[in-house]
Amino acid sequence: MADPAAAPLNVSSWARETACANLFSLSTATSPLDVLTAWTTASESVAAVSLDLRKAMPGRAVTLTVELPKPRLKVQSFRFPEAVAATLSKLDFPIPSGVGFAADAAAAVPLRQVTRLRPPADIVKLEDRLYYLLQPSLEAVLREGSLGIPFQPFSYQMEGIAFLYPRFAAVLADEMGLGKTMQAITAVRLLIHAGELRSVLLVCPKPLVSNWRREFSQWAPELPITIIEGDQAKRRWQWQSVESPIKIANYEVLQRDRSQALDVGGSFDLVILDEAQRIKNRSGATSQTVREIPRRRSWALTGTPVENSAEDLVGIFEFLAPGLLSAEMKPRAMGRTAAEYILRRTKDKVLTELPPKTFRDAEVELSAMQRESYQLAEEEGIVRLTSLADAATIQHVFELVLRLKQICNFDPATGDSSKYERLEADLEEVAASGRKAIVFSQWVSTLQTLSERLRRFQPLEYHGQVPTGKRDGVIEEFRNNSQRHVMLISYGAGGVGLNLQFAEYVFLFDRWWNPAVEDQAINRAHRIGAAGPVTVTRFLALDTIEQRIDQVLREKRELFDTIFSDAEPQRALGLTHQEIFGLFKLQCPSGPVRLAA
Amino acid sequence: MAQRDSKSPQQPMLGFLTVLEHEQHGLTGGYLLLTTTGRPLEFHCTAPVKPSRAQQILFGPTLAPYLYGEHIGQTLVMKGSALPVILFTDVAPALAVGQFVEAPVVMVLSTTGREKRAEPTGLQLFCAGQNHLAIPASESRERIAAQLESLADFDCLEPFGRIREAIEEAQRGGSAKAA
């Protein structure tokens, strides 16, 4: 090794040239070699300066003073002024006195649970992504100040709220009964308190308006809401009002007040469509109106995003993110594209604590009189369809189907009904055990016949011929009167929005075309709060059109599973003209066509 | 003491400072300013810093406090629009930032986290609410008692998780820009 004192030594000049520096003084009285070794290591790859150590006297201290630079440090900074506004006192509307949760409402917020916001993929600006990532957990926010929550939510519900919160386009497609309403309300509530929402429009079916009002008062009692209703002058004033941050309108009112809804003096911060399958038909007037509403965020709530065909989902996405989906996409591709925007959970996955749901297929043989009427009607119908040849339409087929299904319920000539006999026997058991049952049919006339024959059970009726103003009373009577064991409900009036979790038996007296509608009906009883197992009895008249339709329903379930799971499609999906005519073993007169609900 | 920040907070803010160590890229600092209810007001993060061989040799055991506390910590705190009423960190070397800022610096300990593996020494350990905390022996607990009392229900460890996620997101989002 060369003697470092024997020759000039090259050391770094980078430190000396730096104006802004830390000073390090290293000294040694005996071993300049150590210092020099350090310096040679430190300055391996930089320009050199000369330091002549030959002048150093042996045995005398050598002091080296070297400046070390303080390297620049790059910093990226983000500021979030929104947090400053995120206090109750900054809200733009007065909070009515005396409303809010009890002082211990924060106690309902789960302590050990931490649900964090995650920025969705379509938020690309880093600052915006960090804004959501850096938010406190939802539980922490709900514990904050005067917020609170009345009941402890399920963890999947907190995840649903976290899903909605940062999204500008979202479909909450949870299975019925999982609490979509609560999740949407809480997400809206948190966004309002965070200063991110000031005007919200919620559109729902008319029968559900009172349900939404009730749910808002339960989950967000401090938020004033305006129900758009009353005469034209009142509604005009309500559309323009800024007194409350939330407006609720039913679809019919929205359509009637289209021009006012589209001209509210700016845009809504958020528009929520409940039962969003109402806009599955893109060319429908409702769909067109909601798409024109000026808005920043769009959410859709539906337990049945696909009722009949994949085009249903395309219709909903025309409201959420126009052009993202197209009817030409294959179901799997559509599912992948839409996945970022859709959150769907099913009860069997998230509600392990929910009582089980048991299906019984009540397959009945038609009575002799029913069979005779059925065969006659079918033969006549097929003869007619055959004679129509190429002039036969789907409508002609539907008419025959409906006629045959009605005979499966009750023989029009004699009133005979194998289904009724089975139902009556089952209801005996239900009533004797003090339980409650709901019976669904697609026909009011069938329900009225059942009501007459089941009189000894004091059945209640809930269908289109029951005035809207009396319907809540019917539900309350069924809930509270222990002598009322049976409620007869039409799919149309009672399929959505009703909370009948105190009923433990569901009877589907006849089957709907659409399995999603059946699911809606079943989940009136099988939902959060259900006291015990729910038994679903599906009536099916053997060797009839009902059995053939049952096969159609199974195929529709396959379509749904293909879009909302990664499973490979098992077979070609969708209903063709040929398949519809095939119900009667007839040849279709023209090409493929979609089946309406 | 080096530079002192003369900025005064418009509303009480809590500061959270951490440094992430990556085997290849080195150290990345993150600094989060929160309202006392936990909402984010500001976030600052550094580009990765890798000590040179020279620094490692010349700083010796003082390298970590220098990098965490002075080089990264002080730089980040100075980027804030105001000083926090209290500055939390979850890494012991960052306590050195206390030499450069007026706010009291408190280390948050977890029983399962990385601090456990590198148990800090020469610190006063104590509990405040649900939080296990440590301050340098030279620090007065009375100085921070009032602030800690109002934070009894605040989980002081939780914001560090946010910082780590934000740093990862920022690093995915591109190289850091000079502020």
C-alpha cells in the first residue's frame, strides 16, 4: 500500500464548492491515515483537489476542515382545503333543533372496525386520489362530533358506503334486503358533512317515497329533505327551493316536471336513482329525462341490474357513464368493463348470520277439470297461432301463455285449483304455529279469489287496487295484529321496497317471467331483521306452460351469473324469437327478438 | 437550534411524520397534517433519499437521526403551512426533528409494529388514552399533557397507515416534483 503522506493526495472538491453546507471538522493527532482513508473512500467518484500532506510535521496535529453539502431534497406537497369546511357549523342549511341521535349514538359505531376510502380507478389526478386515501376511516368520521349512527352497521355496509363515497358513477347492486337505502343515505350524509355535496336529487318509485322519508329520518335525522309533491305551483317552488340539500321525487313526478327538474339553477351535486332498472330501456322517456338532468355525480341503486338481458345494464350505464357499455359487448366483457363501477353482494356471501332461506318447489298436478280446460285452451291457442302463420307475433304467444297460466291457478269454469288446495293446507300450518305468510301472484283477480276463499285466515291484500294512502296501514296491520297471518300481494305493487321481515313464509302462487322480480318478492321477507328461517314455496303445475317457463327462468339466471361472476358462460344466453315460439313447439316466423319483462 | 417556523396555526393541527425505508430506493419521508378530528389538511412527501457511502462513514451512528430528523423531518415540517400543536412520529430517529421545530415531538409505539423490534432507549414511555407514547428524556411531559388529554380518544397510530399508503400511491403516480 502506498504511503499517503509520501505524495499529494486527491480529495473531493464537491464539498468545498457548496455554499449551503454542514461543517464537519475531523482531526487527528496521530493518524491522519484514518482520515485520509475516509476521504478517499468518500470522494471516489468526484473531481479532485490537491492536498499536500508533505508539509505536515510528523507528530503534530493535522486538522482537515471539509464542507459537506446538504443535498437538496425534493418534496411533493398536497393541500386539502375541503377539510376546513367539513364541520357541521359550515353546512349551508339550518339543522332543525331537537333532531339528531342520542348522545351515545357514537357508541353504535364499531370500535375495532376500520373501513378506509379507496379512490376509484377513474380518478386519475394524484391529488384527488390522495385526498381519498388520506381520509380517516369511516368509523372515525362517524364517531366524530355530533354525527353518530343509530344502529351498528354490518361491515359489508361500511364497505358499501366507502364504495359510494368517492365515486362519481356507481351502481350499488346488492341483493335485496342488504340495506342499499341505509348505505346510500349514510354516504350522502358523510359527503354533505364533508362539504362535498350541497344538492342531491333522489328519484324512486312512488310507493317507496314514504320509505325513503322514513329511512332518512332514521339514518340522517339532521338532514332536511324535500319531497316533491302536491299541486303544480307547490312543486315548482319545491324544485327551486334551496332550503334543504335533498330532494326526493318519484319517477312520474320527475317526468311531469321535466322542464323544472332540468332547470334548477345549476346542477345537482348528485342524482340517485333507486330501483334503477326503471331506466333499462334507453329509448324510454324516463331514461331520457334522467340522463338530461345536470349533475356531477350519478349513482344507481338496484338489486336487479340485469332483469332480462345484458342490455338492461347498458341502459343503466347510459345514465352513469354514457358510452362505456354497448349492447354489442359480450356478457363477460361487459362484466369486466363495468366491474369498477358496480358493487354487488349477495346475502349468502355477506350475511352469514341471516337465517337461512329454504326453497320448496310445490309441483302440483292439475285437477281433472283444470286439465280439461287447460288442454282445450292450449289446443285452441296453438291452432290459432298456426293459422296466423307468419302473422303470429310474440304478443299472440303471450296472450296464450297468460290464459294458460290463469287456468293453472283456477279453472275458469269450475273454480277448481290444485294449487289452492295445497296453499290452504300450508296456511293452516302457518296460522296454527302463529307465523305469518305472504302470497304473491301476478293477477289481482287471483289474489281476490284467494282472499275470498281464505277468509277464515283474515288475509290482507296489497295490490294495485288498494289505494296508495291505505297501503302503509295494511303493512302496519299485518305487522302488529297477531291474528293476521296472511297477506296477499301482487308482484307489481309489493315486489319492491316493503320490509316484511316478520313473515317467515313466502308463497309464489304463480311464477313471473323474470327471476329478478321473484327475488325481489322473496326478499321482502328474507332481509335484515328476519327473525327466523324463511321458507319459499314455488308453485308449479306439472306438464304445463309453467314448467316450460321455469326452464326459461333458469336460463335467465345463467345470464346474470355470467355478467356478475367470472364463471364461463355455460351456453348461449338471451331469449330468441324461436325459443318463445318454442314454448308451444312452433316455428318462429322471423328472426331473433328480445323478450320483454 | 436551526430554523424556527414563525407561522402560527389558524386552527389546531396535528402533525404526523414518518420515514419509510426501502432496500433499493432508500428513505422516503411523509408528513401529514390533520385537523384534531382526523381530517387531512396537508400532505407532503419527499423523493427517496439514499445516503451516500461518504455519509454513512462520516455520520456513523448519527446518520439516522440526521436523515430522519434533520434532513427529511425538518424539510417536511417546514413545508407545512403552519406548525402543528404536537408532532407525532412512529420512528425513533425522527425524534431528532425536535431540535429544529418548536412543536413537541412524540413517538407513537405499537406493541406489534416495527418500533417493537427497535425498542427505543433513553425515552420516557407512557400511555395516553389508547396510545402508547414515548418522548425524549429531556422533554417535559407537562408541556404536552394538555394536548394529549384532548386526544384521549384519538388513535395516534392510525394516521401512519394513511401516510404509508399515500407515499406508495404518490410513488406509483410518478416522480416527486420539487415543491
